Amino acid sequence: MDVIICGAGRVGYGIAQKLAQENNSVTVVDLSAKLINQITTDLDVKGVVGHGAHPATLLRAGIEHADMIIAVTYSDEVNMVACQVAHSLFGVPTKVARVRAQGYLDEDWNDLYSRENMPIDIIISPEIEVGKTILRRLNTPGAFNVMPFAGGTVNLIGITITEDCPIINTPLRQIPDLFSGLHAAVVGIKRDGQVFAPQIDDPLIPGDDAYFVTRTEHTERLLDIASGERRTKARHIVIVGGGNVGAYVAEQLEVKSGVRVRVIERDKTRAEAAADRLKRTVILNGDAMEASVQEEAGVSEAECVLCLTNDDKTNILAGVLAKKLGAKQAFSLINEASFQDMKEALGLDMVIDPRASTVSSILRHMRRGRIIDLYSIEDGKAEVMEGEVLETSPMAGRTIADMDVPDGIGIGAVIRGAEILTPDQDLLIKTGDHVVLLAERAVLKDVEKLFRVSMEYF
């Protein structure tokens, strides 16, 4: 697939990295020669220095042959115009735009993005995607990652396995027998930095990051079992940063009964804007790097501190300070990949990677055909996806044991109408079933064979 990406910042870099790894032809456009030089040096992509919405620049980038344009510059308006130009002048089939301003995203203005007006096929808002990720994690204490599938009836849950976990050193196939009625299929394990789909006789060991697929109503029970204790949801929350992400999370938390939220924002104008937007949230105008400001916000009594500014170092240090002052948990939003593995050394409870949600959102729309939903994990080392079984699929009419599923693929659930079926070896797969599975990066092309999706969609 020929893809043009407008914007070589963090989001554009992450998308380009993922698409280039899959042997797509990628060209990145940006006004900054420095950013273009960096991205073309680091990745197997082409680079063009210029304005992403200018027809002449897009021509130099090869827009005439592009299958998709992804406009993710820091300007919403540039992204929108780039998509309009790509459609009106060059007939690009798929247009994706990053839109940050909430005023553009109001449901009342959905008609704006029709083909007759501003032909944008996919609107992505990294801030909202990240905000939803944070809210899901707050709602599932004990999980480091949560992603819904199958219309919200199935969850992918990431859990760190500790010495207290009662299922360590137990073959995975025995877990359902130990806990009657529990749907808990381990589809992926991160061990010693590597991600793999386990075999049914593999055990979990302390230190593993395990990815379970479970029924949504079983999520709380699974977390209780895996952690060895019942964890309660945070009710007293402090948010560092009142920008788009922080304000969105606070706004969603305001409607939850019994939840108390305070926001620390250093910029006075942004603090005033957050105060206008939020109704029940206390806004403090101050620097979260100062202990006195965090103490005034009640960090010492907070069950969770969310550090969500635009600066990685501020988020890291503010989180470390919050834990020192007595906060039970600290989550930090970190863009720089090299910082993300420092969680344990710094004492942070969770690191939030904003690119993961955004890249998954893009890939969800690139994996067309019968790939219905998708989420990229561990910096693209694997993908969890939901696909529909077609009549021509080699899965149709065969049991899981007879399907000869390639190594590197772990099946987590089969959805048949309103039923959610455990992927036992003797389960017969039928046409129309939806299958939720994890695929290692090396075998992503084999997923095509399972769902009989033509190569052009990959």
C-alpha cells in the first residue's frame, strides 16, 4: 500500500514506523527538514520537506499513486485541507485526519465530514483515544492494559504476574478447570522483553506480562484471581495537566458518583479554560513539580495521580514526587519510547503510551476486509484482532485442534451471535463466527489466510 503521512512529529513517526515494518511504501511530509532527516535516517521511508496541504508538495510526495493519506500535523486545519486537496485534486481513496480541537468533534457537526463537504474518511483524536485508555485502566485496577472487543462483550486484559498469583507454574490449559465458569484465555506473554503466543502447556511465571482474553463480566473476577487480592477503584484522583487529555479525563470522571477530582495546571490561561469546561472539579493554578502545590491538591491522600502534561520529563518527575508524598498510585503519560521501560526503576505504577492507541486506530482502518477490530501491543510486537470467519476460510467447519493454526497465533474467544465461546481444542468453528486472537508480528500475514482477506488489504 502506498501511504503519505503529513507530519513527522511523534504521532507521524509512530505510524510511519509501524507501516514501514509491514513493507508498505511510506512517504512522510513535514515543514521541518530536521524532522524529515531524522525519520528517513531511522526508518525505511521517503521524506519530502514542504507544506502538507500544498498540492505541489503532495505531488512531490507521489500523491497521484497514493492509496491513503494520513494527516497528523499539529494543525487541525492543515490536516483537514490536506485531505480535501487529496480528494478533490488527486482522488485518493482513503483520507485520515488528526483532529484535536473538541469543537470540531461535536456530534452536531458530523455532516461536515461527508464527501460532499469535507471528505475525511477517518477522524482520529489521539487525546480522546488516550483519555479512553486511561479511563479503562482506572475502571480495572490491577490491569496494565485493557481493550474491549466484540462490541464490548469481550476484554483484552494485561496483567503482570507476581509471586502471589495462584496460577503461576500451571499449564495454561488447566486454568479454566481450576476456576469454574471463568473465561480466561492467555493469548500472549511478554517475557524478557519478547512477546509470544504461548502453547497450551506453557506456564506463567513471576515477572510475566500476560495478556488474557476474557468475557467483560468476568474481568473483575480474573483480576482478583491473578493479583491474589481484591482491588478497589480509585475515588480520590489528582490530575497533573489541564490540557486536552487531562480536561477530557476529568470531565468523564465528574459524572461518576463518589469520585473526587482535582487538576493542577501551571499555565494560567489553560487553567482558566479547564475551569470553564469543568463543573465539579477543583482547578489549581500551579507547578506540579513543587511539593507544596501537590500537597495543596491533596496528593498525599490520593488513590491515583495522573500525570498528563505535554512534557515527558514533567510527567515522570511529577509522578515520582507524588509517590514520595504518599499517593497510592501514579500513572505517567510518556511519548519517548526509551523512557517507557523505566517504570519500575522510577517507582511509577503505570506508563501510558499515547502512540499505541493512535497507531491502533489507524491500523484498524487499514486492516479492512474481515478484520473488524484491532489493537497493537508492546510497540507493535503483536496485534490483537477480531475477525469474521468467511465461508472460504480454512477455519470454517473445522475444530481448533484440526485447523493447524500457525505458531505465533493465540485464539482467545469465539463469538457466535450472542454467545461467547471458550476456544477449546474441540470447538467447531462456523461461518460467520467472530474470532478474537493475538498474532505476533512475524505471522501477521498468516492471519490473512485464516480470514481469507485479499493481499491488497494488507
